Amino acid sequence: MPPSSLSSELPLSFSLLLLLLLQILGARAQELTVLQTRGPLKLTEGETLHLNCTLTGFGPPGSVRWYKGSDRVQAPVYNDKTPPPPRVERVVPLSDTDYSIRIRSILPEDAGTYYCVKYKAGSPEREYKVGKGTEVLVTATPSQPSIGGPPSRVDLGTSVTFNCTSDGFFPRDITVTWLKDGRTIRASQTFTLPPGKSTSYQVVSTVEVSLTEKDVKSELTCKIHHNTLNRPLEQSFKLGDALRVTPKISMEPSHLVNALVNQLVTITCSAKGFYPNNTSLVWWENGSETGPGAPEPVTQEWDGTFSLKSTLEVNATEPRNHSVFTCYAVHNSLTSNHVYLILKVFREGKVDNFSPNKGQGLFSKPELWIIFVLNKTSVFLFLSIVLWRKMSRQGESRKQESPIMLQSTHQK
Ligand SMILES: *[C@@H]1O[C@H](CO)[C@@H](O)[C@H](O)[C@H]1NC(C)=O
Ligand SMILES: *[C@@H]1O[C@H](CO)[C@@H](O)[C@H](O)[C@H]1NC(C)=O
Ligand SMILES: *[C@@H]1O[C@H](CO)[C@@H](O)[C@H](O)[C@H]1NC(C)=O
């Protein structure tokens, strides 16, 4: 209704007044506008987000809601007709022009574009006016990276994949570097997830390492670089935690021990270079276990591996002639390897190969006993007598009668 159509029928002064009134009303009757803060708003995880929304002009009755995203698929962030969700509150409650809201403890997933929407009441209710949207960016606080290794310890020479994971990054550009004992090594693959657009990204980087004996003390480090970080995030992994090194086992004396009847023989079993410290030694005599012997404390070598010794004292009785003494290394609850020797018992006259045992002889013949205990040089004398007696007695047939030496008994 233009004011000019009325003016012809009304007095001039009145029409002027009406014109003025209509101009004021016209300004007020201006179409409703939804004004929002212009973005983008940059926040750090945990901060409070202020979203301003002001309505100006006239509009039909109806509710005002806040939505994230332009599609309005998800539930509204705020609806003036229902109680707000826990982190959300109205800045000016009950105002019918100011629909500003606050969202506390902002999260990376809260990033997006927020729209203040005015509805027109009715059935169905219709969207009436929408603000231009406020873009919100949230800088996440990335998580401390974690390194995953093999599910169980692996043997030397095995190629193992390690992965380093960290999440909560925004924006997407994340760089991962790997170091082994301070030296950069190449990553096999680095992924940033999800592949599409997101408000928070996760990074997964993998590296392949072939484990060697030296790696017992090695350290693998994953470094994550991102422009929101003052310094890269770091995580380390001790390669020894992924390794299993089986012991090398040996016996002293080896293979065969010749002893006089009732001589006390000491056998030492050594397990060397194992990792981790979970090896024990078990002794067997012929077909039955005789126990742990006398184990010495585990020692750690410069390379990080462990060593262990156990001694067994055996009284060389006659029935023990040809007995087999076996030392088993039990590593990681598995019997990994063993070594054994055979005991040969001789009556004093028959010994041709006196064992290098530290064990003192208990000789059945008193004259030999006396010779032995006279002094240390008597050992040499004793050996000479034994050798001389044997040689003179056996002559050519000596070879046949001497004890058969057993061949190497090392087994894996
Ligand atoms: C929102 O409005 C308030 C008061 O009207 C103002 O102080 C504040 O700066 C505004 N916030 C933004 C992000 O525009
Ligand atoms: C090896 O392990 C045993 C038992 O688990 C422990 O008592 C010992 O201190 C360890 N030795 C070393 C050198 O780590
Ligand atoms: C033990 O066996 C050997 C044969 O291998 C024999 O010569 C020796 O006399 C035996 N020892 C005893 C104490 O019987």
C-alpha cells in the first residue's frame, strides 16, 4: 500500500503525518535478519566458545535454534524451546532478540560451522531465516604417542614392525620421524586418518626393524611434528622388550669326565648371552631330574645380555659309571637347549686321563691317599706313576682298553 494512493483523499497535514508514521513503521517492519558473528573463530580444546546471534526486524512467531552444519540433520546444538545440553547456555536468557550461546570445554569434534536459525511456527513448522554461519576451528591437544611392537618376543634376525600412533591433531599436516639410537631411520608407511575431512586427525606410522644381538640395549623413538606443537611429541621403545635371545650353553668339563671311585666331581654348566633374564638351569642324571644344582646369581654383560652358571657335585660311585649328566637351559618357560657329559668311573689303577676337576679325590687305596696329600707337587708325581704303570702294563693294546671318548655333545 504506497502512501501516495491515500494522499488524494486526506488533508495534506494528516497525510504528511501518516507518511512519517509509515516511514517509522516501514523501518521497523523491515524483514527479519539473523546476525551472527563472522568467523572463523579459532579456539583451543577446552576453551569456551561464544556464538553470537541477534535478530533484527520483524518476523513471525516461532523458535530459534542453533545448528552445526548447514544440513540440519543432527539434533540442534541449542533449541530455545527445550532445556540446553550440559555444556551449552544462553548468554541472555529469555531475550527475544539475543540468542547468543556459550559452549564450554570445547572439543576438536565441536569444530564446524554453526548456524542460528529462526523458524516460523505452524504445522509444519518452517525454517524462516538463517544467519550466515560462524565457522569454528578447534586446535586439538594431540595425545602422547604410543608405540606398539610385536605381540610377543621374537628371536634374533626377525624383522619386526613397530607402529606409532597419536591422535587429536588439527589441521591435517602431521610429520612422523623415527630414530634408532638417535639415528634417523626410514618409516615404511605413515597414514593420517580419517582419509576425508575431519576436525581431528590420527596419525599412524610404521617402521620395520630387523633385530640383532646389539639391539638388546637399543632404543627406537617416534617423533611427531605438528605446527600446533612447540616441540615434537616423542615416545621411545626399548627394543630389548621385543627380543628373545636364547642362551649358548656349555659344560666344564665337556663331553666326558674320568674320575676315580668315590672322587667328588664338580660339573659347571654355563648359559651365556640370553635375554631377558628368565633362564634357569636344570640338571638331569640319566633319565631323571636332579634339580637346579647350585646356581650362581645371574650377571649382566656389557651388551645387556645375561649369564648364569650352575654347578653340580657328583660323587663318582661305582654304579654311576657311564652315567649321563645333562644340563638343560629353561628359557622363557621353554627348554631351549642342553648339553651333557658322561661320567666314567675308574678304580685307581685304570685312570689314564685324570679329569681337570677341582674336586678332591677320595682314594680307596691308603698309599695313594698319602701320596696325594703330601703336597701339591705330589699330584704331578701321582699322575706320573699312574701313567707309567698304565703304559708298562698295557703296551700295544693300550688304545683298545682306554675309555672311548665321546664325541661333541652340544645340541640345540
Ligand atoms: C558477542 O557479543 C558480545 C556482546 O554483544 C561481545 O562482547 C562479543 O565480543 C561478541 N563475540 C563475538 C565472538 O563476536
Ligand atoms: C635376574 O632375575 C632374578 C629373578 O627373577 C633376580 O633375582 C635377579 O636380580 C636378576 N638379575 C639381574 C642381573 O637382573
Ligand atoms: C666303568 O666302565 C669301564 C668301561 O667303559 C670299565 O673299564 C671300568 O672298570 C668301569 N668302572 C668301574 C668302577 O667298574
